[in-house]
Amino acid sequence: MTALPRTAAAPAAGMLLMLAAMGSFTAMDTVSKVLTGDYDPIQVTWARYTFHALPMLLIAGPASVRRMAATARPTLQAARALALLASAMLAILGFSLMPLADLFAINFIAPLLVIVLSVLFLGEHVGPHRWAAVAAGFIGMLIIVWPSGDGVGILGGLVAFGAALFWAIGLVATRRLDGEDPRTTLFITALVGTVLLSLAQPFVWTPPDAAGWGLMLAMGLLGLLSHTLLIAAFGQAPASTLAPFQYSQLIYGLAFGWVVFGDVIGARPLLGCAVIVAAGAYVWWREQRSPG
């Protein structure tokens, strides 16, 4: 996908677009959490994929769809799509078990998991500073999930960690797909998720009412908007510049969780959130100084 021309003001525009994307993603996740109160997480995930994929198909047209479906690495594309599908399903299940901000915080461990997976499967070298950040991130996660009156509990923590792990696997697969058209990767991911989840619907389907259909449509459109804003942001500023702004999702999660669900996060989960964010920020800071 061709990047947008960058100007002197482009980095600032990229930052604003990234902030907007994170807000849109959080709004989508908030709708997902609302829907899990009435519908099975598999049905909610189906709606998330389907109402994201259908507008893509309508906008692209038949000729573009054929081009987007062409890939030189179908096995890796399918593996990436399955990993991200598993991540989405676990995340939506997690929304029914814990506050938004807690799940977002645990999900921020994904970049640290990428470090571990890159060593195991890509043969990359990782220095002691990054290993220390990985250890700190896991400590932060344990602070959040350790059983207590204000924690999310072991089950919620495991679900959130699983979502982060599969997301990290998807990120590693994305690295291996370097050179593939991003539109192809996005389309195949949406197609695989929509088809597989459609097959499961007879076993979990609850007929939605008008409000349910409206929320499902809104969720899918918010997903499409989020990815559009994200692509636009990366077209205006380098990934290294935009990376810290991803943590704004934690602030959005605290705000949306409080306004919509009345979530009040305890002191210890907030400490765990801070540790995870600090570990990720440290990795980003080290990356700016040296690759090792």
C-alpha cells in the first residue's frame, strides 16, 4: 500500500491519527463488551468480522477482491489469520470477565511476547535489557491477576494472556509476510475469520433484536474505521514515532469503562498496568538507542 506523502507537519498528523485510531478501537471493544452481556462471545466475534469484511467487499468490487485474494504465501497467511482469530475470540471472552482497562493492560504484554517468539522462531538476538523488560512485564501481569478483592482473577488473566499471546504470534507472522500487499493480508484475515465463525453460528446463535443488530453493525464499522485511521497514521509518521501513542488505549479504556460500565480500577491493578506500560516503553526507548 502506497504511503501518503509526508510533510513537515506529517508526524503531528500521524500522532493525532494514532490517538483517533486507539479511541476508535476502544469504542469498538466497548460495544463488544456490551454485546457479550446478551450474546455468545463466538457470535459477537462473528459480527465483528462479518460487519468489517462486508463493507470491504462492497467498497473494493469484484476485480479488487480477486487481486487482494492472491498471495504467494497462503499457509503463512492462513496461520496469521487463525492466530488473530483466536486472539479476537479470547479478547471478547475477556471483556465478559474483566474491566476494559485491565484487559488492555495485559494485552500490552504482546510486544514483549514478540521478543520471546522472535528468539524462538526467528533466531533474533535479544540483549539483557530487553529480557529484563520481558520479566518486568510478566511481573506487572501477575500484579493485575493475583487473586484479591480488586484483581481480575486467574481465569480472566489467563484469557487475557491467551489473547495477547495469539496477537503476538500474529505479529511475528506479519513480520514473515514482509513484501506482501497489506490489503491482501487484511482481506485474508477478515475472510478466514468470517467463514470459520459463520460455520459455528448454528451452535451458538441467539437471534438479535433491532438494538443487537445495530450494535453489531456499529462494531464492525468501528473496526473498519479503526484500521483506516491506523493505516493513515503510519502513512504520516514512522512506526517508532507512533508506538508510544498505542498506550493511550489504556487511558481510553479507563474512561470508557468508568462511563459505560461503572468500572473503578483498584490500586494494585493500576500498579500492574503501570509496570507493563513502563516495560513496553523501555523496550521502545532502547530500540531508539540501539537494536541490541
